[in-house]
Amino acid sequence: MNPSNLKKSGTGTENAAGGLAGYGLIFVLTLAVLLPLGMSTPEGYHAFYDEGSAVYASHRIAQGDHLYKDVWYFKGPLSYYGLGWIFAIFGESLAVARIVGAALLSILMVLVFACARRLAMLRENPNKWEAPLAGLTAWGLAAMAVVQRVSWHNSWCVSLFCLAAMCCAIQAEQTGRGSWTAASGFLGGAAFLTKQVFGVWLLVGLAALWAMDKAGKNSGSGLSPFIWLGGWIAPLAGWIIYSAFAGSLPDFFNLAILYPFKARGVVQGLALAPPQPDFSGIGLAFYGAPVLLLVCILLSFGKGRKNGGALRLYALLALCLFGTLFPRADLGHLRPLIPLAAPGIALLLPELLRKFSGPFKAMLAAAFTLTLFGLLLAGPSLRPAPQSPLDSDMAGGVTADPAAAREINALIAEIQSRTHPGEPIFVAPWAPLVYYLAERPNPAKSRIIWPGQWNQPPYIDETVVLLKKSGVNIVVWVKGQEKISGRNFEDYAPIMARYLDENFVPVKQIGRFRILKKAPETLNSTP
């Protein structure tokens, strides 16, 4: 072996080890910050809705049920099965979900840093300071979103899979090895199994990139679309085999693939238009900001790329990201996916600083970085308000806002005093975490009754039949959800509303929760 090659090999190994050590340090430091934040619930009731859906579905999976067959769901299965299998191994509690969520987010933050750093190194004539500056900037931008919601969320998982796919795509660009392309495709397939529409848009965009490469006769890219597609298909094929053995394959295709189009139509099912456009005030900002971001990213990449395949793929990921969010362009749904856009935004800083030189450039970079991290440290998310513990055994020590904690604790105590262990209850329209914290099963397959989600007659009919067969005596009605997306409950779920009205009467009000008890047939009351 040539000594010079041996020396280069040794240096490469040392650099790789140093890089891994650096990423490990980022993971440990991020986890140390996120773990204590994860044990609190600064978002109040919002966490009990979105997080409750994930924890409830994962709980059912840990108990041996199958998604789609035993629990109706229209989202991809991967994030819920992942948490469900963790529950089955390490035990169940809200604290376990938060700890795992903190670990997931710590890995995500490492990928944010790595992706921004690697993309900066692909630019034309990169300076030695550009890569770490881009990585730190991306980390700071993503951290502002991450610290606000430390929990297990399918959108966090989508960002993680896509950034990991991006890193593999960069490696494929640099090495030309098909294994990295296949790994990138595999992670893209995992993103599909987490958020289906995102995966579809990703495939369409990749086909467009390949067509542009062919038209431009660009053969320098190491990203073979056929290898990438093979990797993309692999997790889907594995899931189909698993579903076939579990007996849930027809339900998967019916609910996860076909149902979004049945419920919303083709245009909204493909996320091509919002259900209720709002082009005034804050709504206009949410629709306009992603478009401006994409323009900036594409301009930046267009000026500073070498081969360009990995950079254009990142722009594609950003486009898919905001395309899937367009129907629900609000801060709550944008926040979990900000880490995916952070590396692209971070690359705008080196582009800006290239217009300056000398000490002034260093001063601007330092000022920006200090301002970014100053805003992060000064934000309220790192200093949550005083919290009170949730008394449920399934909470595992998780705390919440004192007012919310008192309400939840009183509700759980009331449910447990009126029912015996194993006795089913029903919660409507939506608060699935109540089942989990109260340790009472839901006899129905639906976890929510929501416009566009399980409000079609077949699902409502089956839910009412299951409630009658199970002999449910207690229903928890969530006040404030009588009108959702401009539609009244009795309008989008008339059969369910009539059943509750004719068979249950209110017996106690605890904050926003109204407890209904089974009544004689002759006794009527409106929930």
C-alpha cells in the first residue's frame, strides 16, 4: 500500500471519529436541555389533543391492537408503531413518551446541524468558517421550534426521516455509491409511512428532478432515481407484508390511502388547496412566508452549488414540506416541520456574508449568532411557568399548567369514581388522552368525531352500535368543540348527536369537560 494513501486513510478515519464525537456532544447537550422541558406541558390543552392522539394510538398498539383494523386512523403508521413498540418494551406512561420524544428531537437536532454543515461544504469555494456557522445557525433556528413542543409527534418524525435522507443523498452525491442512494430512498419511504402525502409529493418531485437532469444531459449526479425508488419501496413492502399477517391490509389501504380522498376530495387529499382559504391578516402571512422561503432557498442554491443534485433535492424537500402543510398553514402545524427548513434558511447567512470582507464579516457573523442564541435563551420556552403534577399513574410525573392540572386531575378522579377498572367510557368530540390518563378503554374504533374524520355515516353507525353493545354508562363531552371548522356537531355527526341526546344526561361540569351519564330512554338532554 502507498504510504501517502495510508496517511490519507488515517486522517480520514480521524476526521470521521472527530465528527462523530462532535455530533455525539450535540446530542448529549440537546438531550440535557430537552429532558426537563419534556416533563412539563407549557402548551396546556393543545398537548392533550395532538399528543393524546399519538399516545392513545401507541397504547392500543402496545396492548396488541392493530392500527386501521382495531383503531381507525388515516395517518401513516410508522411513528405510532414506533412509540407503541417502545411502550411494549419499556412500559407505558406519558413520561416515557416525553423522554423518547426528547431523544427523538435530540437526534433531529444533530441531523439539522449535520445537514446544514454538509450543504455549506458543497457550495462553490467554501470558507472554513461557513460550514460550522451554517450548522450553528440551523441548530439555533430549529431549537426555537423544538423547545416549544417536546413530545412524540408524527411531524417531528417526518422531519427526522427527511433530513436523514438528505444526509444520505449528499453522501451519494460525493461518493457515487448506490448504497447511499438506496439508504436515502429507504428513509424517504419511511417518511411516506409517517405522512403519506409528503411521500407522494417527494416521488413526484424526484421524477421531475430526474427529467430535468435528462433534459440537461447531466450525468454527474450520484443519485440514481431507480435505486432511490427501490429503497423507497422497501419499507412500504415490509409494511404490506406485516399488515397482511396482521389481517389489517385492507383496512390500511381503505383508511390510510383511500380515505383522505373520500373525506376531502382529490384536490384537498393531495394537499393542493386549503379547505378554508384565509388570505387576510395572519392567514396571508402563513401562506406567503413559505413561498418566500422557497424562493430564497432556490436563489441561494442556484448561486452557490457545485454538482447540485443534493442541493436541489433539499429544495424539493422544502417544497414538499410546505405543500403538505398548505391545507393547515398555521403556527401549530408549521412548527414541528421548521427543523426541515432550518438548514436551507441557514445557508442564506453565508451567502449574505460573502458580500462583505475582513473584520466586518466576522463582526456580522458573531452578531447574528449571538442574537439568534440570545433570542433562544431569552424566550419563555426555556423557563416554563410553574407547573403542577398530573395525579394519574399513567402520567409518570409529567406536570401541566396548575389550572389545567386541577381540571384534568378532577376529571380523572371523577371518571374513576363512577366506573370500575376495565369499564369502557367514551370521549367526544376529541380528547383521546383522557382514555389513557383515566385508564379506561374506548369501546369504539374511532378516537375522535371530527369534520372530515370519521363523520361519514358508515363510521358513525358502527361507532354508535359499538357504544350500545359495550354498555357505556359514562360519556365525557369536551365543551368548546360543539362547533369545529365552522360546522356544528349535530350537522357533521347528526347520528352521534341524536344518540347522545336521547340516551345521556349531564351530571357534572368540570371546567371544559362535561360528564354525561346513561339515562332512561324517556329522559332527553342535549350534550
